[in-house]
Amino acid sequence: MSSASANEDCLGWAARDASGILSPYKFSRRAVGRDDVSIKITHCGVCYADVAWSRNKLGDSKYPLVPGHEIVGIVKEVGPNVHRFKVGDHVGVGTFVNSCRDCEYCTNALEVHCEKGTVRTFNSVDTDGTITKGGYSNHIVVQDRYCFAIPDNYPLASAAPLLCAGITVYTPMMRYKMNQPGKSLGVIGLGGLGHMAVKFGKAFGLNVTVFSTSISKREEALGLLGADKFVVSSEPEQLAALAKSLDFIIDTASGDHPFDPYMSLLKTAGVLVLVGYPSEVKFSPASLLRGMKTITGSATGGTKDTQEMINFCAAHKIYPEIEIVPIQYANEALQRLIKRDVKYRFVIDVENSLK
């Protein structure tokens, strides 16, 4: 019997409570609808969102909870209305799997900002009333609008982190024209998001300065990632030496940190984009008013930007730095992520470890 006419069993790893500890879990995916794509998941990136929701840090976790929203795999079935994809295609799924499709943001391919709220890839109420379950599982069924084509020559494991970490920095870089060769970019924090900001910055021809509290990251920032400068952000004299020298700053740091010192590094009309999640943002009005500077925020991206970014990475051979792990290592990976002990993104090899 085809899965189009029957729900299909799925094997995943789920958290059962706020301890966040994951263990094997069987559940059903919906039948493949007319506009759906059924995907055999090969890899899933590990994002801090997986920690936050598996441990109920936002207070709205729905257990059992299957995390994972950096999903890549191979199409195994399509509904009759689907013409963008065929069986065997390489595809990705990001942070959301549905939206209203009618509001001004959906009609402009900015679905992530849907007025009625997006349906997130996991821990969200889907249109049929079920709770979405993410990519720590062996397959998923997604409406084709929210799937992305991954070029055959781009490694699937490397594509996974693009679906959240990559698009989260790419979207504001394009929106605020951080793709102008010769301009200067500062990147605060060198984790999953920060290292992608450095890679995009260099691909755009920018002069890139990395700010980190960890001197241990200096060698990789300059050597492996190709940054032009490395600054220990806890040393005021190093920051002062760069006053009014940057056109743009991408702030990926989620730990609490002061903003005024970084605002002082922006040139007149400079832009600081916050993509991290500190508990508060505080700065002096003078930091904003003097030099007509902008501080703004951004969260992942819509379908148009996501596909554009994937194609850009394939064309320019931009690959995230990843550590591939089996699903059985998921709990350790999340623990190491909390300790920032990863260079720079864990990717779960679902296909070869989830049996």
C-alpha cells in the first residue's frame, strides 16, 4: 500500500520531559497529500533551538518532542500536484513547514514573518492539529513550498547547517547590502552562525574582523576561515583601535554583553544586526544618534532567500565546518553545544545510524 493512502511509521529520537534527554521513539507521519513531498532524511544539523525546546526553556514544549530543523535528504515520494521535485532529488527543510500563504509577508516569500505565525518544523501545531516533529527521525512529509532543492554536487551533510545557521546570517547580509566588495564587516562570536558569517563575508569580498572572548579561536578564524583580523573582545584597547572602522557588524553572541563598545566601531550610517539571543539589549541613545547608526534584528529567512543562499553556496563552494555524529551521540552533542565545544556545527548522520 502506498504511503499516499496510509500513514507511515517513523523512527526518531525524542525528549519525554524537561530533562531534554533523547531516546528512541516511534510515531506516525501524515500520509502524503497532493502538494506534499516525502523525504528520506539523511542528515540533520544540531541547533541550539534543539536544546531550548527539548529542555522546555521557552515554557511551551510539547512532549514527546522530536527536535531538528536543519534537515536534508532524498525525495522518496511526491504528491500529484508537485512538479518542482521528483523521486531521488536532494532536498532540504528548514525552520518552518507551513504558513498562511495569504498575508503580505507570505506573498513576498518572507514566510518566516507570517502574520498568523509560521508552523515550525518541530513542537508546533500543524494545520491538521497534530504536533510537528523534526529531523531527528528517518523521514518527514512536508508541503513542497517549504522544501529546497540542493544541487547534486553539494554534499548533503554540509547542506544541513545552511537551513538555519546559514540562512540566519545570509538574510540580513543581503537585506542590508553586506555584499559590497571592499566594505568592512565585524562578526561577534564564532560559533555555528558566526563562522558562516565569516565565510559569506569573504565570498562577498568584504574585509572581515572577528570578535571573540576566546583567544583560542584566533588561529582558526584567520587560517581556516580566512578572516582578516581577530580581536579579543574582552580587551578594551583592541576595540578602541578599531573605532569608526566598520561598515557592518553581525552579532551572533547569545551571552549577555555590552553593545556600546561595538556601536562605537561602526562608521557613520553603519549597521549592527543582532541574530543572537542575549537576555537583554542595552545601549546609550548617543551610540545610535551620533553617526546615524542602525541596530536591527533578523531571524532565519523566507523561501526565496533560502533557495538563493543554497545556490550561492554551491556556486562558490562554501561549506560549513561540521562534525558528523551518529544519532546515538545526540545527547552528548547537545551537552557539548551548551558548552560551546563544537567546531562549528554538529550534523547527525541519520541515514547510517538511525535503524
